[in-house]
Amino acid sequence: MKLKPIMWILLILFSTFGWMSCKKETKEQLSLANIENNVTKLYYGTKGGVTIIGGDGNYSFSFESPLLRAEMTYRNYILFEPLGVGDAAVTIKDSSGNSYILNVTVAYKSEAIVVAKLDAIVVGDNMTVGSQKELKEKALATIPVKVGGGYKFVYTEGEDHDKTNGIVFIYPDKYGNDGIEGTFERVMIKGDDGNYSHVTYSLHYKDINHTFMRWLSKPTGQSSEYQPGQLAEDLTEQYKTAYPDVEQVYTSQIIGSTAVE
């Protein structure tokens, strides 16, 4: 009979200890903020990182892939620099033996542009109506895509640069179908205020060259048609000899939609 109180005390102690241990174990579980299914995606040429939560606060990481360079910039933050494209596994641990496997996918960033409308603008006060119409038709014929077609710019050298190169896929009839592969150079140009005012895309494919300008804000001193939301190509010099009275001629591809893939 004297053992029963002792047994009750031991039972309470063990139960309390077990509950505290489970609670402690739950608190120490490692995870990453805003990461689902242990997977994160990075773009080549752009750094990115993850924030560690949980565990005992003493973190370390390791990986064997040549695709990444990484450093712990804060006590619980790992900054990754992609060096190639592909998949890599990163093991994150704390000093208590908890671990977490992060699967990193590195891809090239790409930009999709779908064209919704085509136009050509001819300016020349001394030109005849017939010449203007003829030149407009010739200018329209230089546009490589129809309405519903478009371009996919793949930034193989990284996207976060004022000047960068990559691969372009030109879809003449419908975006995503029967693409023509070429190369491109993109240049970001700043205005007088120090902000980016416009972008130029220089395309090269099948011995054909195009330079499209995309204004990010309405340029001053230009035609009201020459505005953001379009890819414009100035063809004035190309047709100046055949049409000496032309003052300006350019094509306009109105952008229907864009997306980062």
C-alpha cells in the first residue's frame, strides 16, 4: 500500500517529462520560411536565399553541387548564387541533429511577349497619299509575327544586367507554336532622371536583324502613337533612299500580354 503513492508520483513525473519532451521536440523542428514541399526555384544570374526557422538556432548547411555558391549572411539566412542550371540538394542542420533537405532548381529566366495588334506609322508632309500607303504596306511586311504570335526571350546570361544576351524564340502565327530560334541582345537605357526610360531588343535569326524599342514611359517630343506598351522599330533610314520625302516610318507591335516564365 505504501508503494501506490510513489507509483502515482512517478507516473505524473514521467507523463510531465514526456509532454515537455514532445513540446520541446516540436519547437525544435527545422523548416524554411515561405518554402513549400522542400523546393525553391532560382534564376541563373540572380541571387536568392532562404530563411531558416525552428531548431536550436545554431545552423549549418552543406551541398556537393557545382551549380551553386552559398554563404550564411545572417544567423538564419542562406544566400545562394546560381552558377549553372539544373537541380541541387542542400542539407541544412542545427547542432541538435535536426536536418532539412532543400531541393533547389536553377533555370534561365524567360520573358514572354504576345502581340495583340500590328501597325505602321508613316510621317511625311510632302509624300503623296499613294506613297504613304505603299510604304506603310512595305513596313508592315517587315514585322516577323502576326497578331497572336510573339516572342520568348530566354536570358542565358542572366536578366539583372543593363546589357545582356540570350536566346529568342519567334512565333510567327501563334505564341508557343513553331518557334524560330535566334539570338538577342537586350539593353536597358536610362533617361535624364536616372531611371530606365526604354529597352532595346536586337534580334538576329536566319540572317535577319531587327531592333525593337520598348518605352517604359512615354517619350517626350515623340508622336502620340509612340508610347509604352509596344515594340517599335524605326525603319526611316532603310526607306529614305526610295522615299526621300519620308520624315519617319516605324512599325508598332502592341503588346497584348507579358509573363515571366
